[in-house]
Amino acid sequence: MKKYKFILSGGGTGGHIYPAVAIANELKTRFPDAEILFVGAQDKMEMQKVPQAGYKIEGLWIAGLQRKLTLQNLMFPFKLLSSLWKSRKIIKNFQPDAVIGTGGFASGPLLQVANSCNIPTVIQEQNSYPGITNKLLSKKANAICVAYENLERFFPKEKIVFTGNPVRQDLLDIDSKREEGITYFKLDATKKTLLVLGGSLGARRVNQLIEKELDFLLANDIQVLWQCGKLYYEDYKKYDGGFQQPNTYKNVQVVAFIDRMDLIYAAADFVISRAGASSVSELCLVGKPTIFIPSPNVAEDHQTKNAKAIVDKNGAILLKENELEDKFETTFSDLISNENLQNELSQNIKKLAKPDATKDIVEQIIKLIK
């Protein structure tokens, strides 16, 4: 039997790295003796995360274009040429059967070279509004696996496959883990739990909101598990019940990141989250009543578009950052006091889940290499 070789490329943020690792794991399940190599940007987080997941990675000297004239931008042509040259070397030496790109700058040069060498390429686009790299690559790619409908205006229609985004498989059965989650996070089983997610690095505006509204939340008999992100942990750890005088914030936990997402999702009753693509896909699977606060500081405002795709189907609530002052308290009070609304949001967001996304993406890759 032929021994297959695959290169995966994607990175810059967890949202690009996690799907690439999930696809690699599924390829390993199908082809246990396959050789898998990752290619990333040499100074980004994939250089740590991918080896932690057990895969080899090569780094390219690449970065994105900044929106204003900077030294970074003047260096861009050199970085691009260097990355194209190194990509050609990697592909020549490794001889992959297929190359898969999940977005991020490093996937640009690599897939460009793979296309020019007639190696099958697959793009996995996580967002409802594609980034510039994937738009450019789509013309030559063999298949484009998407997580949102109506992307024909960006990609060639005949190449689009609606698969959904890869999600952690341990989230598939969280209903059975509620007790375990409450115990693991030492929560009070008699109170409702609000889970606040700011993404891996954290979200300044979400953290400012929770700080301001903590007394309001506690007055509503809500306990809070607040993932503030590693950039902000030192600023907000003072609100953690463990650091405080006995009673002020005993129902608040502040963490930089969460190691068991399956258990906290199982224990949570409400979620406040950014609207990055992988968070949105996970929350569809988890089905808890959710308020999205999209980050306005991302390319093409794609988080707002990700959230709107869910909100338009009545599956979540959307609050923009500039609405938080006026609307947060009334919106949250309405949600926690209205069980019909909670059930409706839960049922509708669950309908949008794609639990088999990773398998479906790998099916597309297998079709191309057979």
C-alpha cells in the first residue's frame, strides 16, 4: 500500500492552527503510516503549538502586510521571495501527495508553489468572510472546504464544499459531563454559571465589561468563570475568589486559559464570547445560550459577520462593543429571566453544528489523491 505524505500549513492564531492539527489527526487515523509535515510562520505561535501536538514543523520568514507604510511592509517583498524559495525547497524534498492550507500568511507561498508543481491543494476557510490569502489561492485550489453558506462571491462555486469547521471531538457529548464539570471547576451546583471567553490571548473590551458588571452579575445570583487571556491575567486576577477577602468575589474564578473546555462548556448555563470562527463552531456544537461580542479589530470585520450568520438564524444574541454601555444589562437580564428565549437560542444554534466536519474535509483530500 502506498505511503502517503501530506503538508499542512496554517497559523498566526489558534483559529488557523487548531483546524490544521485536527485535520492532521484525522489523516493519521485514516493512514496510520502517513508522513505529515507542517509549515508555519517562523515567529508565530504554531512553532510551539504544532510540536506540542506531536508533529514536525518548518518555519517560513513571512508576515502579513500592515495597513500603513512601515518597515514591515518594505520588507514584505523580500520575505515573500524568501518564503517562496524555501517552500519550493520543502516541497521538492518532501514530495507531498496533497497540501492543505487553513489560512494565515505561511499558507500563501506554500500553496502557491504546490499549485505551480501540480500537487493537489485543499483550502479550509473558517470564516464567513475569507482572508486575502485564501481568496488569492482559491483560483488554483482543487477544493475549498467552507463553514458558512454564500461564499460563491469569493470562491469559484464548483470548488466549494460545505463541510463546517473542525471541532474538538470531546465536545460531542457534553450533556453527560455536567456533574463532572461542576466538580472539576468547584462550582456551586445551585447557581447558574456564566462562562466568559476572550480567546487565547484575551479581549480587552470584554474584560473591561466584565470588571464593570461583576457586581451586577453577582447580584443576579450568577457565578462567573472568566477566561481573561494570558495578556490580561495579571490585571484581573484580583477578582478571583481565591485571592480575595473571604466573601466579596467568592463566586468568581479568573483564569488565563482553560485546560478542559469540554467540562466548562458542560457546566456553563450562559456564554459570553468573541466570535472567532473556531469559537463559533464550538458553540454551535455545545448549544448554550450565547451573547457574541465580536472583535472590531480584525480584517474585514469578519467576527461580526461570523456572529451575524448565527444571529440571523435566531441562534445567539449579538452586542457590538459600542452597544455594551447602553444594552448589556437589559440584554443579559432578559436572557437569564426568559427560559423560552434560552431554549430557542439553544435549539437554533445546535441546528447549525457540523460535528463531522473534520471527517468530511479528509474525505475531500482522499478524493483528490486517489
